[in-house]
Amino acid sequence: MSRSLRETFEKISSTKNFELLDPYRNSVRWKKLGDEDKYLLAKMFVMAGEEELEKGEASPVTSFELSKKLCPSNSELLLEQAIAYALHGSNIDNLILACRTAEQACTADSDCYQALTVWANAMVELGVKKEEPDYFYEANDKYRQVSLNSRFQKNPEPHFYWYWGVCWHYIAKQSGEAGDFVEAISKYQKAEALKLTGTMFWNDYGNALVDLACLVSREDLLTKASYLYQKVVDSSPSFFEGWFNLACTDQRLWQLKGEDRYFYTAHKSFDQASKLNPDEASLWFKWAEHLSKTGKDKQNPKLLEASLDKFLKANTLLPDHAPILSNWAETQMLIGVFKERLDYLKWAEVIIQRCLELEPENNVYWVVYGRCLIELGRYFEDAAYFNQAIEKFKYGISLHKSNPDLWYGLASAHHILGEIKDNAALVENSVKYYSRATEFEGNMPPAFWNEWGVALMRMGEMTQDKRWVEAASEKFEQSIRLYHLRHNPRTINPDWLYNYGCSLDFLGDFSDDEKYYERAIKVLSQTLAVDADHYHAKYHLAMAFSHLGELVSDVDCFQKSLEIFQEVLMRDPEDDTAWNEWGIALINLAELVHDPVHSLYTERLMKEAEEKFIRAGSLGNEAAYYNLACLYSLQGNYQAAMHYIERAELAGALPPLEELIHDEWLRDLRSTNGFQQFLKHLARKNSEL
């Protein structure tokens, strides 16, 4: 090696003064150089070329081209050039040159797996920039060739598997195939096994896990991704994407697992991300969505209200974005429901109408509009709103018949309208629509099964058909089961447990089977464990104990029933129905403990029952008149009995004629002339109808 070249090389290496190479840019100076000098000069031209790329300079005859002329078949120098081009891959031309130069290096040395790796990496970048998937498949083929290289296998490079994983991830996002995501993750796992660490590696690895988790519904993959994103933010606290990814992943885990820690970690991560990049609309939208969904699930208006400023921020940064508007409208609607605020309901209607102006053919937004009209109908108690809601849901179905939420909304509107009009046909239609909603893909929420159960039980009440109530009980069980899979059982909506308990009590009435009453008592007691102030649950618990006591002749059940009725009426002394039912329980207990030798206790119970019925009647409970007639019949006071049975007729509170003829409490009264004449009067009256 010539001394002058060696000195020039040393000066360039220490000073980066590549002007010293200018005399050697003329190829005439190369004629007397030996191979070793040519290699050294070519290496200096590579260094100069790297500097030119760094500065963005271009010359008619680039330093890289001079290097290739000096040593056209030196794979080491070609590899260095390919790497330099790839490092400046923000320019597509440089990526193309990286591929071309890496290919030349591979031609010069077919065993140069490093050049093949650079070639593959550059092709992945080209695929991203040019949005052409074929580049990813070509790159994958080159990665595979590297993995089979015996030299590589002796000393595998962890970064190689990271880059290969990135390639497979792009392939997977194009194909949507779970198997392709699995391939990407397997490559990341190999890199992890080779002790690769680093912010961007963990972030890429987490992204692949999240995408596969969303495709195949795997909680364990999300848990692993959350762990990786936590490592990302721990290593790089100012990395916005890491905090945002962690927030979104923990949000999904919260929705899937219902563990409070995920709610709080997601909220904290959104907050941290917002400090790093406050102008990112998707951040504010996802954060708002997190608070809104949680508020909806937990029926917590404070969380719903906390989401509003996030929706406003998202809308400010990205105006007239339909998904933001739709979620914002639904949140406003829910707040209006919880707080009974018309202004929120009206504002929700305005927002969703704007959303539909932007995307009128999007069936999802018709769901929100229909539900908004339902809530306005409830607020005003106006059937016209429910009819409008039905029109909106039907229009949405005309756009997309397999959207279960549209059928769910249609069912809800018919159900409520049927209740308002006391119309069994409308309620029965709602049952059919609830059923249709389950025919399509999508897991219906626990609330859906509860509402379906309520409609079925209402049909049971209207038709007195046990089958409806049996079906209702099954739906209530499903709603509770689904909730328990995702949430703490003690946070369940107590109304769902209450509805289930009522259906079991109703089935006990139909079947005279004590197991239904026992289950009703258990479920209603659970309701009170969740909400000790649930008035209706306490009332029906008293009823269930009374029904069980009557069926199995159990004094303790009646005593428990009387104690609970007393608690109920201490809380609401104006509840005429409770006074009436308390009286019935007292008569049943009096009948059970009746002893002709020791009659004082029975007489006291009858006297108490009389007081309860009179109180119920004074509060407007007309059914109490018939019960007073039964009471006086049992006591042998037939004149008073006939007085109240005639009052019951005038009030339209008599049971069917068949029941009058067979009611055991009227047994003695039926033998009197007055009652016989009354029956004839009823028969004539019925014949005239």
C-alpha cells in the first residue's frame, strides 16, 4: 500500500475532509495503483458517498459510482453502500438504489446473507411507501433464504427476526389471515428469545399481538401486548405512540375482563399521551370513548359527563367526523336519560342528524337516531316518537339487514309502545324482533337479554301462558351469566336480578312448584345484597315468602313475609297494593294456624287483615273490596261480605265467574240466598254483553 494513500486515508478518517479525494476522482490516477491501493481508495469513496447522502449532496459522478468502478466485485464495499442507501430510505430513489446495490453484493458473493438482509429490509420499506404488497412477499422470500444460510444459523442476528416480523405483519394486514399474524409474532418471539430489547422492537411486537387479538378474540395476547407497551413507556417516557398504544390496549382489556385496574391504567395512559401530543384527534376520541363506554356499562353519569370535553376536543381537531359525532350523540343521549334532561336529549338529536347528513347510508348511525327518538318518547310519554323510531330502524334495516342493533332497537320501540297502548300484538312483535337480533353475528350485551326477558314476561302476564314466562326466565339467566363473565357480580344491575326473581315467583304461581318460590327468594335476596334499598325487590320478596308459605303450609314463611311487608310499608305507607297483599298473607296465616280451642290468635290475624284491606281500599285499591268480602265470608259476616262483593262489582274488581264459584274463602257465602241471587245477576249481565 502506498504511503501517500495511507496518509490520505488517515487524514480523511480523522477530519472528514473528503476534498482530499478530489485528485483521485480522475480515473487516470488509478492506472498505477495495485489491488490493495484500489481497495483502500474505494473504501474512502464509500466514506465520501455516505457523507454526500448525509448532506443530501449529488454530483455528476458520485463517490459510490467511483468506488464501484475501482472494485466492481467487492461484496464488502457494495454491502456498505447498500446499507448507506437504506439508512436514507426516506427517499424512494435511495431505497431502489439500496435494493440494486444489495443485489450486486449478492451477485459478487452468493453467501453474503447480510446483503440479502439489507435487500429484504429495503423492499419492505418500498412496499410501505409505494403501497404495493408484492414487495412484502419478495422480501419474505429473501428473509427465508437468509434463515437457511448456514453461516447465519451459526450466529443468528436478533434484529433480523425483528425485521422479518415487521414484513410478516404487513403481509398479515394485507391478507387479514390469522396465520400470517401468527407468523409475524413467531418472528418477534425468536428475536425476544435472542435477548433483543428496545423501544421500537417492543412497540412493533405489541402492535402485531393487538392485531391478532382483535381478529381471534384472545385476551392473553392483549395482556402480553400491554406488558410490552408498558416496557416501551418505561424505557421512553416521551414516546407518544407507546402511551397511546398502552391506553388503547388496556381499554380493550377493561372491556373484555372488567378488571378496574385496566380502566384506571388506560385513563392514566390517555392522560399522559395527551400531554405529549395534545393535537391528535384520535387520542381524544378514544379517550372519550373509553369514559363513555364505561359510564354506559356502569350506568355512571359522572363518567359520561367526563367524556364530553374529550368529544368536544376531538370534534374541534377533526370537525364533521361521523364516528366522533355518533358516539358524542349517544353519550349526550345517555346523560339525558340518567339526569332526565331534555336539553341533552335534544342536543343528541341535533348531533346525530348532522352525522346522518354526512353519511346517510351508514346504518350504524340510524341505530343511534332511533334510540334517541325512543328516549324522547319516554321523556314526553308520546307514542309519536316511538313510531318515528320504528321508521328509522326500518330504514336502517333496509340498508343493512344483518345489523343486530337495528333489530334490537326495533324490538325496544315496539315493546315500549306496546306497554303504553297495553297492546299484546305490539309486545309480541317486539319478542319476534328480539329473536331476529340473535340471528346475526355479534354478541348481544347483557342488557339485551334482560329487555327481551321483560317483553316475554309481559306476554306471560297478558296471556297467562306459562311458556312465555319460562322463556323470560331463560333470558334473565343469560343476561346475568354474561354479566358475571365480564364483571364483578356485586356490580350487576339489581333490576336484572329483580326481574329474574319476579319471573321465578310467577312460575311458582303457574306450577305450584315450591322450587320456583325458593329460587325466587334466593334471587330477590341477592338483589337486596346488591341494592339494599331496592323497594320492589323487597316487596316481591315478601310476596314470594307468602306464596311459598301458602303452598307448603309453612308458618315461618308467613312470619317472614309479614315482617318484610311491614318494612316495605314503613318506607312507603301509600302503597295500596302492598297493604292489600299484606292482608292476604294474614288471612292465609290465620287459616293455617286456626285452632277452634285457641281462637284468639286467629281472630287477631283476621282483625289485622281487615285493617290492611280497609287501608288499601282507602288508598284506591279496588281489589281490596273483594278481599274484604272473602274475609267477612270466612268470619260468617255475610251481610258485610255481600256489601263488599257488590262494591267490587261496581268497581270492576271482581275475578272471573269461574273463580267466584270455586273460591274457598267464599264457600260459606255461596250457600246464602243473597249470593245465589248475585250469581244470577252476574249471569244475566254476562248474557247481555
